[in-house]
Amino acid sequence: MERHKFQWVKSPNFNERPSASITMVVVHHTVIPTLEETVNHFLSTESKVSSHYVLGKDGTIVQMVKDGDRAWHAGVSSWKGVDNCNDYSIGIEVVNKGNGMDPFTEAQYASLVNLIGSFVSKYGIASDMIVGHRDIALPPGRKVDPADNFDWSRLSEMADRKTVTELASRMQREYREQEHTN
Ligand SMILES: [Zn+2]
């Protein structure tokens, strides 16, 4: 297995999980174009955001929050009827401008496969619990990450993209219908 550079830089932006169980992985793009700026953003107490892991363009993995702690990456969110995805997920921020053109690199896909593979063995993450921020964010359309040029087929050994997409569109449809009747 290829070895990528790994660093630990502790973010102040985290708290305790309400329950110890970790059942989900959320993939994001940063919009912020570099690893250094992203890490600085997550180090700032004013930003009030963080992620367990940040993946640089060269595949470098920076861990900023312990898996067992609750990072602040998903915001208002829900999946399969359970709200507040930060409570039970691990967040991975992939450095990318998020404009649909900036390529996700081979090194980033390799690091993602390694990282998510390790969570699948360690925490038993199910294939329909490996999602993008866009799938779980509420209200629907609030988030678009990871961008359309993110290649989910690279994670197909672990992530069931078809089921996730179907579940996400059902949740978003139900959300809109509920809004309508309230
Ligand atoms: Zn995001």
C-alpha cells in the first residue's frame, strides 16, 4: 500500500459525541484552494468549523479532530431519518476549488481509499453510509460538495453510490413536500 504523508494538527473546533458510535463518512470539497489555508481556517476559533481529516492535493492527510470526538463539518443535516450527522460521522475535506473543473487528484483518491477503507474495517461503516455533504445537507441544495467532477466510482468497493443517490433524492423530495404543507 502506498504511504502518504500524515500529520496531526489539533483544531479547537470540536466537542463530545452524544454517543460513541461512528456509523458514517461524509466527503466534502473545501472550496479553499490549498491545504495550508484550509488547516488555518479549521484552526481559527472564529470559523467554528473543522473536519476530522483534510486531504491535500498531493495526498497528504492532516488529521485535526480525533475520530472519537465530534467535528463541525456537516451543519444542519439528516440521513435515513437521523438528524445532526456530525454526531455520528467522520468528516473528510478534500482540498478542491469546488468549481466542477478543478481536478481531484490521483493522490487524493488513493488517500481516500486508504482512509475510508480503514474506517470500514475499524467501525463497520455500511456502504450506504459513505456520502457526500450534498446528500445530507438541509435544506436541499444548501451544499453541492463534493463537486460533480468527483468520481464516486473510485470508491465503489466501499460506497454504494446508487443507493445513496436514491435515498438522498427521496429525502429531499419529502423535505420539500413537508415544507409545502406546513
Ligand atoms: Zn461540505
